[in-house]
Amino acid sequence: MSVYFNEKTWEEISGAINQNAAVILPVGTTEEHGSHLPVGTDAMIAKYLGGQIGQACAAKGLPALVMETITYGFSMSAVRRWPGCPNIPTRVFMDYIFNIIDSLIEMGFKKIVVLDCHGNHDCLLRTVMREIADCHNIFIMTLSPSSLCASVYNKIKKDPEGDIHGGEFETSLILEICPDLVKTDKYTDIDKIICNTMLRGPVSTWGLQETKTGLYGDPTHARRETGKACIDAIVAESVRYIEAFYNHNLNN
């Protein structure tokens, strides 16, 4: 049986509301990812993970619906130096996401999970989470795939410095999701991370190290096996969080 919101009739959606089903909203964007990855990388990852998580929830008996992936969002100007990044201003993006969630709550959904697959959206989506809470006294959940699989990835990654954008992590995921779109002959380590100082984190990496190719990381370390291991961890952890979220009542 399909887990996709847009494949349901209104009667089926009404039934999902009565089951207090979780609604999963995958959020990616479209932007350059160097010469070796497609500009739709974040959106492709979001769509694939959303489907896998929805199916895993169904297999465990958790009612869940997966919405269409958000494919456009906000990217910093550093990325927009290269073609391929239709950009949405932060407040327009936040209002758009707010209104989607607001309308889901008006329908009767209470368990809404935002799957954040683009780094620039983290603070924006968490602000929307707080605005929704103020408006409806309903608390949604945001999940970050990179955080969910961090313990697994940190054990198997080959790049000692890690990556931010288009490096080993994202390249490994796309190698597993749609390997035909990865141009392995375009791999370069010219933008491997060299700014691992105390400022990384408190200051955006984009302001600590100049990128020459639009990357922050080293895709030469990418492996399909790494991508699969990370995806498996992301799906398993997501289901664990969604199950806890589904069973939680505000006063528990």
C-alpha cells in the first residue's frame, strides 16, 4: 500500500487523520554540488529518504504519510556563484513551509515530521517549528539525516577532516541512490576541509575557507557502501524517533 500523501483520496486522508498518522515532509533544495554531482542532490536525498522512512514506518505498523519533496529553498550567495541554484529568500521559504504545516494542522494532523536535508534550512525550519507551536500549541519534529547517522558515518568515513557540501557524505549517498548521475571522473580534492579550528561551527565554514569549485569536502573518498550504511542508519533512527513522537502526549 502506498505511503504517499498525494496518492491518497480525501477519504483515505481522513482515515489517516483518524489514526493520528505522522506526516513526513522531506525538505531539500536545488543548488550546485560541484562538477560531479547533480544540482538536485539535496532534493534527491530528501525524496529517497522520505520514501524509505515512510515504508519502514508502515512495515512497523506506524501510520505515516509522505508528502511531496520541497525542491527549492534558500542557499547562501557563496553557492550562487555557480549556475543551478534557483533561490528562495529566507522569509518566503519560512512562510511557505509554515503554511503547508498550518494547513495540515487545520485538516487535523498533529504529528508532523520535517526531514531537513539541506544545511542552510536548519535554523529556518526550527523557527517555523516554534511559530507553529505558538500558533497551535502543537509541536512538530525536525530530523536531520546527517545527525541521525553521525555515529555510523564517523566510524566508516575516509576523509579525516569531514565535509560540508558535496564531499564524501553526500557523494556516497548519491552513489547509492542514483549512481548513474555521479561523474566520478570529475572528483577533486581541491576543496577538502582545511579549516578545522575552534571557529568551525561558531563561524560558518563558508566564511573560514574559500571554495574554488563550489565544494567543501573531498568526494574522492566516497563509496557506495558508505552511502548504504548511512541510509540504513538514517531510516532506522528516523523510525525510532517517529515511533516515540507518535506515542508521546504533551503531558507524558
